[in-house]
Amino acid sequence: MTKTSRDIRSGRARRTGPDVLSLRVLNRTLLERQLLLRRSELSVVTAVERVLGLNAQDANLPYLALWSRLEKFAIEDLTAAIEDRTLVRSTMMRATQHLMSVPDFRLVRPVLAPLLRRVQRNAFGRRTSGVDLEALLVDARELLADGRVLTRPELGRLLARQRPGADSTALGWTVQYLAPFVHPAPSGTWNTRGATPFADADWIGMRPEATAEDCGQVVRRYLAAFGPATVSDARAWSGVGGLREVFEQLRPELRVYADELGRELFDIADAPIPSADVPAPVRFLPDFDATLLAHADRTRIMTKEVRAEVCVGAAVAATVLVDGAVTATWTQSRVDDGTVLTVRPLRPVSTAERGAIEAEAVRLLGFSTPADARWDVRVL
């Protein structure tokens, strides 16, 4: 949206630039769209679509993410959606495991295909030199035909038998990056880990290549979940290049703001922008939560100094939001015959903040541990 004012001498309207959104407004808008200002009554599947997928690098991460976002969430709610394939897990944004609804997976995965091909080349190009990749994918689909499920090591070994001297590990990972296979239950359900299983996804009906409309729709969905945002922000979330052209094509339908540094922010039309003074409750986020990863400039959710402590290498710590900002990290571990949830503040916290953190930690332990379990909360 561009402001206008009236030039007194000429009587003509002149442009004065887009509305400027403060960091605090951007913070509250992100929390609102990620269901973190208040717990929602949405269903599990609708909530996963609303936030545009959940990181699933570890089996428990989507469960913890939904617990912080939904009012009446139970472990069996998400497990049922994974088991009946309403939600599917696969390699997605930034070449990491995500849980998405089938319609969103069908939309987003082809848009990410160029990124995933690039990741395969960078990570395994040399180790698959001389391998016919198209033939490799044909063979992989044949091995997974008729509903057969194989783990990545099993699939890699079977593919290597047909290619003497080939690196079975590289073949398994190559297939994961180049084909939209899904990883079915029980893998990815609460406390269920182990070798990643592969299953064919032909039943989803995915297009082999993304259309221009697909790219535009993914940008709209990104802005609905994480906007207002810059082009660079969308690129950081997805890992996909060439998005500037997509934004320019969508510009006539988008609302345009600016941040406090003058950078252009895009948003879907008529999307709500909460007030800066809306209260933000304490929230515990799991490792790799997209709220921390969906922007190139993450200062709307954490300072650069905090980011350096939270995002170390490829790791992104589990965090505690206080007044909407990353204020602490947290871990949960087994100690003797009980569970300890340890909170490590990244700045001094007040007595009131400490009390709110401890209260939310107790609720989290009530969700994540058995009813008769012994547990303790430690705020360092």
C-alpha cells in the first residue's frame, strides 16, 4: 500500500512511499500467522496447512510444534493423520524433512525440485558420476511398486546391485533428493525413529514439473504463513532461486510495505496486521521450528547475537519465546529415573518472566511425559 498526500500548490496527489512496519509489528504478525499468539481450535491438518508445513527432522518435532499452537492437541491426533496419509513426510524446504498435507505436498514439491537437484549434485555428484540418474529413478520406483516399503539403506543396496561398484549410500540419498518419495508410518510418529523408509507417492498425482501458477501459489502461501516478507526472505525459507520474477508478476495483487530499513515487504491483500501492543505469551518451540528459519533477516524474532547462539552450523536449537522474542533455549533429557527440562536464558529474565517460563515448562512436561513419570524443571 502506497501513501499519497495532496500537494497544496498544484492540487495533485504525490506518492510518499509505502507504510512502514516496525520490527515489533512484524514480530506480532509472524506470531499471529504461526498460531503463536494464542492456541487455536483448528484441526491438526488445517493447522499444518496454515503454517505451511512442520519440520520433521526428528519424529517428535511436529508434535511439539502443534502442542504450542493448538488448544486441544493430543499425540494420537497427529499420529492418526500420519497413519492415514492425510499428512505425509518427505524431503522439502531447504532439503530437510517436513510434514505437509497431501495437497500442499502436491503443490510445493515440484517447485522445490530445482533446489533438490542442486543439493544432490553438490553432495553426491562425484559419488554418482557415471550413473544414469533417470534409469536410477525408474529402478527405484520398480523396487517400491505395489506398495512395497524399503529403508534408504535397503533401497541403496538393491540399486547398487544393478550397478557394480556404485556407492549404495550415495544412491539412496540421490533417490531421496530427486524423486518425491514419502516416508510412511510408523516412521515419524511419536518416539518412533530409525532408518528412513521409502514408499512411492504415485497415488498423490504430482506434476513432474512446476507451472508458473504453482510458483505464484507457493509465494502466496508463504506470505500467508510468514509475511510480510522480502524476496530474500522467501528464498531463505524455500531455498529456491528465481523468485524475484514471481514476486514481480504477483505485484499487482500484493500489498507492499517497507521495513524500518526501507526494504520492500510483500504481503497478500487484506491480510491482518496485529498491533504492536498485542500480548505475546511464553511459547516453547522445538528444534528447527520454521518461525526462526523463514526469513533471511530474522531480527523480527531474535537479535543477531541470539541467532549466533541458537543457529550453530546446521543446527537450530529448541527455543523459548518471551514477549515474542527468542529469550532462551531448552532441552529435555533423561536423568536417573526421571525427565529434566532445562532452560538456558540468553539474557537476564525477570522474576515474572521466570515464573511464566516455568509454568509453560510444566505444561509441556505434562504433555510429553507419561502421567506417572518423575520430572523436574531447571531454569539456569
